[in-house]
Amino acid sequence: MRRATSLLALARTAHSLAAPNSLLRGRKMSAMASKATVVWLRDELRVHDNALLAEAARRGAPVLPVFCLDPRVFDASAKSDLGSSQKTGARRAKFVLESLEDLRGSLKDLGSGLVVRRGSPRQVLADICEELGDDVAIISSEAACSEEQKDEAAVSEIAPLTKVWDGTLYHRDDLAYIPFKDQFTAWRTSVEKGDTPVRADCFARPRDLPAPPACSGLDDAIPSLNDLGYGDASVDKRGDFFDPRGGEAAALERLQRYVWDEDRLRTYFDTRNGMVGQGYSTKFAPWLARGCLSPRRVAHECAKYEQKRVANKSTYWVKFELTWRDYFVYYAHKYGEKLFFPYGVKGSSQKWRVDSNALRAWKEGRTGAPLVDANMRELRATGFMSNRGRQNVASYLVHDLGLDWRLGAEHFEELLVDYTPESNWGNWHAAAGLSGGRINRFNILKQSKDYDADGQYVKLWCPELAKVPAPSCHTPWLLSTADKDRYGAADYPPPLKTLGFKGGKPPPKKAKGGDRDKIKAKRRQKSRVQAAYL
């Protein structure tokens, strides 16, 4: 693949192409003369490259950062509409609380603070504005999804609300001349050909912030998991699993270690499809999702790495994945609530099957498809799943079982530590073939052969198959009863669906040569993995 303009070159041009005022949307004059500025934080839990804090500091009025633990989201009793999955599982809730503790410490170091209160944004911010008195202004980031946009509309009735663009690699204003295209490759190509800059105007950590106004809650303890109704949030760490701690400090430590100390950026392209261990991928996604780490900071580090060590496919590919992440944000902005519709943005006529037993087996990792089961068990035990795994289990639920894709999206929403509505629902939307592009149906057996040939991953998470030699561990239904007993695999469930190749075995390899047109056609049909998970 042709390499894009280097990251360093993009970063150098950042300042010249964007005036500071272009950050803001819908600014009201009363906000500029306010006695206090409330910074309503959601997924911007950092002090580096934070456009909200930068704008609040620029105004000069006292700054009060606030985070709302909305019980519709952050409570063990909050359930999804369709499948009654938790809106936020215990591990992501724990990660958010850790991130808030870390952010409060960082803000105190800057002379500021953080108020964390339980309640809806409308309720919490109305109470705070009443406590602070007249002439209070509110700053927030601009949400992409409908639920958050409804919150913004409600909050704007309380006080002047300024919405700031934050959290993407490419600023929206810098893409104004590039029409958004529904197909990622077409849009990415336009962005790269246009030499779209990655802004470099907020990389520095601020030296200080205006002191907060007197407000109750600045010194209150941040609620615990028990306060939110959650129980155990422990993680099964088998297989050298990477257990991320929430917060900006942990995010920057991971960035430093991955890029510089362990020099893993050099080989990211070659290792990114792994499934076992800490180092095969960046593992930046949980911190990016909560805004503990800025995507522009990641791009900046890649640019430095290109200058000091090497520019290769790996440095390009990290930026490529960040661009995927942007794509889903802009896709959500374009289609809004349609992202959650059962028939998608294009109005598909697909009929989804209802089967509670099959859905339960999928969630519990007992489908009889080892690669699917291993990934689903890892998700349940850790809150994480590799990008490769996500595509396979989504394809299996939708195309092999024929179940409603939204049930899968809701389950991921509950359990993933790195959940964001844009990437999660956008990827599921695409996996179900509802985005208007090609349908990516994965051959689970071929994926097993290509990415877990020795069975290391399957044996790690499916201990019933630990003694079954590869490649038979991927097709245990072909084992005789005697072999199942001999290998201790008798308790592994039979498959819900016959998989892949006829008889469970790959077709014989063809001799070289042959019909070139047929070969090209087969290559065109090869699935392209949707991403946005680093």
C-alpha cells in the first residue's frame, strides 16, 4: 500500500490551518462574560490535549470541571432496551472510576478540582448552576450519538452551552472541504490525498487552570463500585493478559512503554492480529475510549518515532486505525439514531431470528465453535477481546446464527472496557451488512487456521480442549468418542451450526496457474476487517 504523507509533516502544518475560534460551535456572548465556567466532562478524562479545558482557561473566569455519574448509564440496574444487558458492566465502571480519581489528582496539581456527582446531566448541572448563582456558562464536547445529544439539548436550557470539538484525530473543521463518504476506503483516501493536518495546538499539558469557584462536592469522595450497585470487577489474567488501569497517567505510561521502551511500534503491523499476550497490539483503546489518551497525542508520538527510529507500515497503520475510529464518529454524526435501527441506515429487509438459547450459548462461549467460544469467554472474564476476535464473533452471531445484531452490540456495550457507541454500533452495523458496503462473512475455520494455527488461544480459554492437538482442537466435533474421552474434551458442547469447509476440513490446494480471472475474483471476495480498536 502506498504510504501516506508522514505524520511529522502533518503535525508541522497544524497551527497554520486553524484559528482558535474554529473550535467552537454556537457560542453565546453571555458565556464569554460569565462569572464561572462549568466544564461538563464525559469522555475527555485527561488534561493533555483537552480542548474543553483549553477554552475554559482562555476565558479567564473560575473553572469548575464536573462529571455526572448518570444512573441511566453508571448503575448496575441500568439495562439496555432490547436484550436487558447492563448499560455498563463492572469492569468498565471500575475503569471510569479509576480515571476520575486520576483526573482529580491532575486537576488539583493545576490548581483546580473535580466535582463528581450521581444524577442525570440536567439534574446535576442545574443544581450546580443554582449553587453558583447567575452568569454561569457551560462547556462540553460535541456528542455524536442521539442520547448524548438529547442531554446537550436539556443542559442548554439551564445555561449558555458552548460545544467544543474534541476527541478525534482530524478536527471536523479541517475536513470541511472533504465530503464524508459512507465507505471507509473512499473517505480515507480523500483525507490522505488532501494532506489533512493533525492539529498540534493542544499537545502541551497546561501549567495551571483558574481556581474553581466555591462549590460543594470538590472534596467529596468519588463513589465506589459498591455505591453504584456493582459487585466483583476482578479480571481473569490467564495468558499474560494486560489489565489496564484507568486514568491519564496509566495511558501515558502505556504509550511510552509500547512505543519507546519496548519498541513494539516497529512491528505493530506484523503482530496486530494476535490474540494472546500484552504486546501484540497497542492496547490503547480503553484509554482512547474514555478520553484518558488523545488520538492526536498518539499520532504525535508516532511522528517522533518516524523521525528518530523508523517510518514503516507499522507507524502508518497505527494512524490508519485512528482514522477508522474517526470514521465511525463522523458516520454516527451523519446518521444519528439510524445507527441503532434494526434495518440500518439503508433500510435493509433482512429478517432477524429470535433464539434465546442460541444467544445464551453465544454469550457464554458454548456454541461449539472453538474460536468463537474462546473469544466470548475472554470477553466475559476480562472485558477485552482482540479486534480479530470481535469480527469473528460478530460474523458468527449475524451470519451463522442469524440473530439480531443489536443483541450482540448490547452485549459488547455491557462488557467491553473500551466501549464507545460510535465504534461499537458502527462496527456491528457494518458486520450485519447494513452500511451499504460489502458484507463481511467470516469463515470461522479458515480464520482459526490463519490466526490460531497451533491452537494456543483456543486452548487457553477453552480448557476442555487443552489436550486436543492442533488442528483438531478447532474441529472437536470430528473427534471420535474415544478420542474425546482420551483428550478430556467430552464436555465441550457440540456445534450449534456446521462450520466452514465441507466435513470440517479445508479443500485441497490447487496447482499453481489456472484461470486468472477466477483467482482475481476470489481475492476480491476476501473479507476486509473493520476496525477502530487499537
